[in-house]
Amino acid sequence: MANQVVRVPYDSSSDSLLALRDTVLRGTPVERIRVADVTVSFTPRTAGVDGDWALTLAELETELPPILVHRPTMTVIDGLHRLRAAGLKGREHIAARFFDGSQEDAALLAVALNVAQGRPLSQADRVCAAQRILTARPHWSDRAIAVVAGLSAKKVSEIRLRADDLPQCERRVGLDGRARPLSTAQGRELAGQLLTSDPKASLRTIARQAGISPATVADVRDRLQRGEDPVPPRQRGVLVADRGRRERDREQDGEERGAEARSPGELFVIFDALRRDPSLRLNEVGRNILRMLDACSLVARDRQRIIANLPPHCTGQMAELMSGYSELWQLFADELRVSEEGRPAPERGARVVAGRTW
């Protein structure tokens, strides 16, 4: 069978890496390879292979999914426990798919795969993974790294602030693959000039010309209408460095205070990562949470169609209800962030075995 070469460009976005994980690699051919030919050089699990977990897999009668191997070095990208289980069972061969990209890309792919499937990574493992990604892809936004590493964007921002010797990038690549400047001061000034000369121009037209997001243009327009400087004081050096960097991180992803929310596509990427997590899929509470989030995803995608088909006499009540729920959701988000700060990720093993994910 001809080998299918799958490569990830060095400057790939997190979105393309996730697509590789979720769809592209599944289409590559499965081959039988000698267990003795495979080596282990990298794992996102700081504690290494869990011998008890490997023994549990070895006792299963069902065929385990293929491991993923980096062809140039014949090292395991995903499937260390399956490889150990094959050795415990005395198997000489194992099913495998191959990846032919660089070692750096293979390490990133290992993180993305272990976050989304199999035995969940611990909180410490995810932090180490984020640190690795920051070193390899410092130009990725906090939110892009967070989705791959299985952390919150706030946590990644904290890790970035503590990191030493990271190269300074003028632009960062967001979840949508678009590169945006860390500081939008110049773009805001240009947008202000363009809006002054042509007040009827669309937000997207101004955004393209100024090199900033439509949400930032909307904020510039609102500031001009209030007679304020199009560039907020925080971008004129008023705030301290760490807070200023957090503000710039939010802006480069198109999210500013008072501006429009994240795009439905960005929200779906986050939701997709959650619904693939075995610890949510394989218990009743987790499934209820995913059903709730799926309904939210529907609203994010189709809110205009929902509004168009809503009976006129219901719109006022719906608006009041949504406003109330939005406050509750914000409170819920704040409580989750507080919880994340001090609670380690639980270990979840037995449920994963029952669900036949590895």
C-alpha cells in the first residue's frame, strides 16, 4: 500500500492542527509494524507511562485503535499505553498510522491528541504542554494555545507572562488562522481618519483598510461619536506592562471590552474540544452539560434565523430572558475561572475503559 504523506506547515495555525487531529489523520492508511521498530522519545505526560493503565488495556479482548508514529524517527506520537499493552501481551506487531511532518509538529500533534482523547492529561501535564507550545509557536494567541493544550486562555496568558526568553512577535495568529497586531494603536488612528472622511463606510471595509478587526472599528466609531480619542488611554502607556499585555492579547483575537463577542466559529472550536473529552461524554452529568452547550452552539450559529422566525409578541420576553441568562452565564464563567485556579484536574480511568476510548 502506498504511504500517504501528511505534513503540517511550520507556520500552521491551531485550527489546521486541530483539523489534522480530528479529520485528516483518520483518512491515512493503517499498517502493521513491528513493535521492536518503534521507539519513545517524547510524551506530554510528565509521569510517563502508567503501568496499571497499560495492564488494563492489555487485559481487554477488543482490538485497540492504531497508534500514531512519526515515520522519519519511528517514534510514538500517540498510543504509548497501547504500545506497552501490546508488549505485555507478547505481540510482535501493532496497527499504526504514520505522520511525516517535522519532529516539532509531531510534538504539537501529540499534545493535541492526548488532550482530546484517551486517558486525560493532568493539569500539570496541560501546563507543561502549553509551555512547549509557547516555545514552538510564540506567535499563536493565548486562546489558540489554550484550545490545543486544554486550558483556559487566562491560564495560558499567565504562563506566557512568566515565560523567559520568548521572542517578541508583532502579530499573533488567532483561532481563525488570521494574524493580528499586538497593538492596534496605529490601526485605530487610521480607522478614525477613514471614518471621519467616510462615515457611511462599512465596518468590514474600514477593518480591511486599517488592518484591525470589525469589532475594533466599531469601538473606534463609538469613541469618535463620544468625542474621545480613537486610541484608548491604556494603549498610550497608562497601564502597567502586564495588564497592557493582557489587553493586547484580547484585542489581537478581535475581543475588546464593549466590542462584539467571539465569532460562532471560534466558539464552536472550543465546544468541539469539550464534546470530545471522554470525561464528559462518558457520564450522565457530562452528557447533560454537552447537551446544554449544544443548544448554546445552535443559538450562536443561527440566532438571526431564530429572531426572524420568532413570533413578534415573544420578542420582548425573549430579550428579557436572554439578558437575565447572560448575567447568570457571566457569573458561572467567573466561578469556573476561580475554580480553575486552585483545583487539579481529576483522574478519570475506569469510565474511559468502559467507553472503549484509550
